[in-house]
Amino acid sequence: MCASHRPEADAVQAAAPGAERALAWLEARDEAVEPFRAALGELPAERDDRLARMGDILQATAQGLGPRAAAVWAGIPEHLLGQWLAHDAVFASAVQAAASLASANGTEPGGRRTPAMVRVVILAMSRGASWSAAAETAGITGSGLRQMWRNSPVLVALVDAARHGRPRRAGSYVPPSRRPRKPGGATPATGYRLVRRDAP
């Protein structure tokens, strides 16, 4: 993209603080729920974590996102979502119902652009995806995303924030919980999520 096609620098700068807050919120979601789990005095069960991710999938699907984008939204590998859909008939039925809800409200995959699509683009880019891959994941064409970028200082600020924190080369992804924090930010107790295995 040519820098001359960016919106006015002042408009992008004005949007930057909000974009950085939005990205920080997306990256800190898992950490933010830990106090609720800790209040129970024990590690969360594997089942509880899986159900929370399934809930994220349903939320994303109800907002018109396809399976690939929903997996990014929920922070799980796409193949894991495929396994859940193949082996859990109740979950598969719930996903289909969420997709029907989206369709009934005019937000089915490939339809009009929505804030949920922008969220997936920014999540994908912050995890190292290229421009075209992030757009494809969200269900937007690369040229369509570029047109949005040229017309929106807020989207430019979001993309800048996502690119600033993403890995520098392929294979070097650092989870958000392991990245250096800004001064004054909270430091997580661990760099991974502990769960209690379900009983067989």
C-alpha cells in the first residue's frame, strides 16, 4: 500500500489511542477472566475452558462470521473447531442456529461488512497474518479491505497497532501473555493457561 493513500495523519493520530486500547483489550481477554476463575479457589476445568471457547464461536457465528473467522475470534485452531463440530452434535446444532440467526438479520458470511469482520482482521494481523490472509479470514477481499483502509483513519490506526505488536518473522509468534508489557501494565502470573483435566 502506498503511504500517500493513507487518511490524513492528524486523523490517524487522533484515532490511535482508541485503537491501542481496543487491541490491548483483545489481547488481555484471557487474563481478564482469570480473577473470576480464581474466585472459585481452584483451576478451571478443561470442560469449562472448552465451553467458554464454544460460546465465543457461537457469538462470532451469530455476528455473521464463517468457521475460519470464528476460530480466530475464539482463539482456537480451525482444525479444533472442525473436530468439535464433527463430534459434538449439540454444539454443531447450536452453531447452525447461530448461523441462521445471522442470516435472518442480514449478516451472513460474505454479506455486508461488519465490526465483527474488522475485529477478526485485527486479531489475525496481530498474530502475524498478512494483509491478504487477514482479509480472507474475515471474509473480505484484499481490495475491499484496502478501500476501507483508505477511507477510515480508525482502521488505519487499528492496523498500525496490530502490526506494531505482531511477530517480526514467520514462526516467531509470542503469545500476548508473554510479550513485554507497557510501563505500568499488569504482569501475568504465568505465560500459559492452566486447566484441570476432566475426569475420564
